[in-house]
Amino acid sequence: MQKKIYFVLLLVLGTGILSSCKKNYLESDQYFKDRLTIEKVFKSKVYTEQWLAHVYEEFKGINADVASKGLTPHNFADDMYYGDRDRDYDPSKNELSYNMFKMGQYTENDKQGTWTQCYRGIRNATTFIHNVYMNTEMTPVEIEDYRGQARFARAYLYWLLLRKYGPIPLLPDEGLDYTESYDDLATARSTYEECAAYIGNEMLLAAQEMETLGMTRGQDGSARPTCGAALATRAKALLYAASPLANGNTSSFAARLTDDAGKHLLSADYQEEKWAKAAAAARDVIELGVYQLYWVPLQETGEDATVIPPKDNNFSEKSWPEGWANIDPARSYAQVFDGTLQPSGNPELIFTRSNNQGGESISAMVAHQLPRSATGWNTHGLTQKLIDAYYLNDGKDAPGKDKEIGRGDGSERVSGYVTQADHDASKYRPLRAGVSLQYANREPRFYASVAYNGSFWTLLNETQERNRNQQVFYYRDDNKGNGFNSSNAYWLRTGFGVKKFVHPSDTYEGGSMSRIVPKAEPAIRYADILLAYAEALNELDGSYSIPSWRGENYSINRDITQMQRGIHPVRIRAGVPDYPANVYSNKDELRKTLKRERFIELMGEGQRYYDLRRWMDAPVEEALPVYGCNVLMNGNERDLFHQPIAVWALKSTFADKMWFWPISHSELKRNKRLTQNPGWTYND
């Protein structure tokens, strides 16, 4: 067994490759100075914990689920964009401009740390799984829990690879003989089905191993996986495998994506049962009873009192969880992301790296969202398409929705502005004087997420009182530096900024992250699983008996009551009325509606880029022109400012090669059986 490649102690030789995770694990460098034997490592609880800590170090950096573009531009799809880093592209800095990213102008060398980190972590997690039983300082129950954590890590790293690169090689559990040549060690890519099934099965085992000690972790272990995290990742992997990209894909791209023997890696054979398995896996998470959507009580005080949804003769008459009568939907949604909650105190965070991410973290993303008048970078913004996706507070579409991209219903956008008299009378709350009525009477999530022209920023950590409580406009002649300026990058290309993840106290004054409240990464959130449950059920025509993770059988079919079990909590917490009965009764209409719900609810959480691909909607949605306000207009031309135009500074397209990320040339050279994703090259 010592010859197996997963026993090579690369992480204990003091290579300095990885830094320690200071908040959740013990320091390790002081212990691993010499070539420690497997027995010495795994008999010691301290060394065992450090080995596992090193595995979880691979989750950081480029492997973050939610982060700024320096780590993962995949957080920016057709909802969010970044306007900086658009000039003087320098490949040595591994920086992609938004337009290069959106136009598919990245190369086989860009953002490739995922492959290295994931397979390194997979190898070391395997070593842990096979040897932790040696430990003499932990109880059998503790050993089982730790094995489950390592098994989760290994399967999650495979999940990150599958999502980004498509089908990838699955390494044998017994390891590989490292004395063999590269040619003998070469491993072909497995099919998407095989990868998803492996991840699902491993996550099921991990959940079972963590069930006793790992149902919850508490504050000190908030970034460690739980039983629920394993089940939720399983549900996501099976949902992706059931989706059109991997289930019944007969496209030319799928025909060209093969292993070295010519085997197709994306299934052309549609199997409805895959949706049933995905639904059952999501239901497993729901049935745990561990998670719920976060909410805060209704407050009716102050200048910025909550946005109160109108009466709907249903949700408005009931208290949470059956209705919104006693909750504050806008604050409930905002506080999930803005750092108000500690990770362990957030009941809907299923998996998170906590706030242990350095560098281009969510805090860095917030620094780029803050207005220039708060010394923010003022460059991360939203598209008109997303603005239009948000509902009115009565659940209807905003007038003029999607008019410019040819999907409108013939209605025109609202004209006019909030007057001072309107504001004094608390009309159109929370809008202030001078704000376009296009943004009036929107659903609460809109106000928790969108920095529209004239929105209000509290910026309570600003040292100068005059810089707090700002109304920020993006007109070209704005005297605070927030509008268009051709001499620098600090302006919003669409005239829409991002409020999501921003705490009322946040500011970037002095260029210091210390004035930004730390944010817990929402890698997997309960709302995602609830919507996945409804989505999977909606695709069914037949009825299926699917075993739960504990062995009893679920009857899985397109049951409207069960679909509402996934939909209602999200809509109620958001303060938006239920879908009409005709939407529930029509599979195609509900599919479109659920896609829109994910677009809104999960904005900025790294989901949209992958959703568009698994649904095979990317060729249309990613290629549409980006629309926004006419930011070249000044305050005297405000009607023209609020008339959407195609944004000249932001480009968009989609090509077949953009379904999956390219595999690097160096990996293709190491593994002769590894095939490249279609559209990308093999040679330097």
C-alpha cells in the first residue's frame, strides 16, 4: 500500500504550498517538518486534524463558490458584471476582463488552479479515508465523523471539477501505483452520469458517517461539512445530471465531447427518472428538519421602515411560515448575506467556507459595489435583464419588462419621478425624491439587492458624518464622482449597482477591508434546495418510488402540493404572492417561472452561470445584448438616462466552446488519455 500515489506525503514536507486555515483548524506547519510516516500521522489526533485541515485548504482561492472575479469570474453571468479590469490585460496576472470572459477570449492557461487544487485534495482526502481508522486518540464515533468529513471533501472537489470542466477522470479508490509511468497511470474521462452518480453515492456515505456527530457543527466548526451539506451536494449533483445538458443531449457539442475511445460523455438518452432521483435527494434535505429560511420580525419605524407587501388575501393574512404578516421581507433577505449573522446562526446556510476566504473574497466584491463617494470601486453592477426580472409587489411584471430584447408584452415603461411631496407623504417607500418611478412598487428583494439611480446608502462606518446616509445618483455630472467618467474605470456601465451583500455599516473608507463587515459565503443555501425540489418535480410525467437516504421509499410525482413545499417558503420570505393556478398546472409555464425565481433569489451567488448551461439556455441568454441606463446623460437629461439602451462598454456572445472550461495543456500532456473539451486546443 505504501506505493499508492495517495500516500505520497506532499503536504507534510514543508513545501509551503498551502497556508493554514486559522479560524477553524489548528496551525499545522510547526508539526510537519519531516517525513512523517502514515502511522505517526494518523495515530495522533493533532496530526490527523491537520491533515484534514490541509484537505479543506483546497476549497479556498479559486475553488470558492462565491467570490470576486479575481478568483472566479463565474459569479458574473447575465445578471452581474464587472466594469474594471477592462484595460491592459496582462496574462501574467491571471486577470480576465469582463469582455474577454463574456466573449470566450480566455485561454487554456486561464483560471486553471481548480484542477490542481481539486485533484491534490482528492488524493489527500483518499489517504485520510483509508488511514484515519489507525487513530488511537479518538473514539470510534469521532473517527467515523472525521471519515465522513474527508469523504465529503473528496466528493465536493469532484463536484467543483464536474461543474466547471464537465466530465472528468474519476481516480480509483484503491489509489494508483506512483512507480508506474505517466502512460500507465493515464486515466480517461468518465461520463457525466458516472461522475454525478459517484458524487451522489459518496455524499450519501458521507452523510451516514456524519449523522451522529455532524448534524450541526456550532460556531467553532461552522466551515466544516454537516450531514445536510453532504445530502445537499448530492441533490445538486443529481439535479445537474437530470438537466438537459447531461440528460437527452443530442447537440453537435455533445456528439463531439468524447473520451479517448470515442465514448460520448453526455447522455443522448433522456431518462425522466433522473429528475425523480434529484427530487428525492432534495427532499432528503428538507425532511432533515434542520434548515429554514431566515426571517426577522416586522418593524415599522424610521425613515427606511420595511417594504410592506400589499394584501393578497393569502400570505398577507398569515404569520410565518405560512405567510408574511409578521415578518420584514426586505431585511430578512438582506441579512442572510450582509454579515449580520454569524455563519452558525444562519439557519439557511447548508454549506459555507465561512468568512475564511482571503484576497478576492465577498468583502472584496462589496468594496467594488460601494459607491465612489464611499471610496468604493463603484464597478460591479447589474443588467437591465435582471432589473426587469424582479416582480412588482403584487406579483405582476413591471411595465415595459424586457421590451428592448424583444420579449415585452407591448406595455411601456413607467415615466415620472418621486417628488419631495411624495417622499414626505411616505409614498413609494423606500424611494426618495428624484428617483424614477420605474423602480417604485417593486418586490422587497429588489430593494435588498439593487442600487438603482438615487438609492440610499447608510455607510455607517464612514468617519465623517457628512459622508453617511447618502443618496447616490449615477448621472454623468454627479458631483460625488459616482457617474460616468471617461478618464477612469469607477463608474457603473449600466447605471445599476449591487446592494446584495452590503451591510448598513459597510464602507471602503481609506481603502481598508476592516470597515466592511465579514460575510459568510453562501456556497449552498436552503432556498437553492427548495427551488431544486420544485424544479425536479415539475419535470415529471410518471410516478416513481425512490428510496430516501435512510431507506424508506418516497412516492415522487408532479404533485402541486409538494412543489409548493419548495416554492412557498421562498415566495413568502420574499414578500411576493403565490404563482397563479394556471402556472402550476402548466409544466412549461412553471419551468419558465422557476428559472426566473432562481435568477432573482440566487443572484450573485455563483449559480446563474451554471444554471444557464445545465438548462442549455446559455446560447440565447448569454448572447443577448446587455442593456442598461444611458449613463452618458446628465441630471438635466434624466428621461434619456432612464431609457434603456444597449450598453456599448459590455459585450456578450456564446460559442460552443463555452459550455465547459478548457483543460490546460499541461494536464493534457501528463495524461495521454485525457481529451480536451470541444473548441479548445491540445498544443502550446
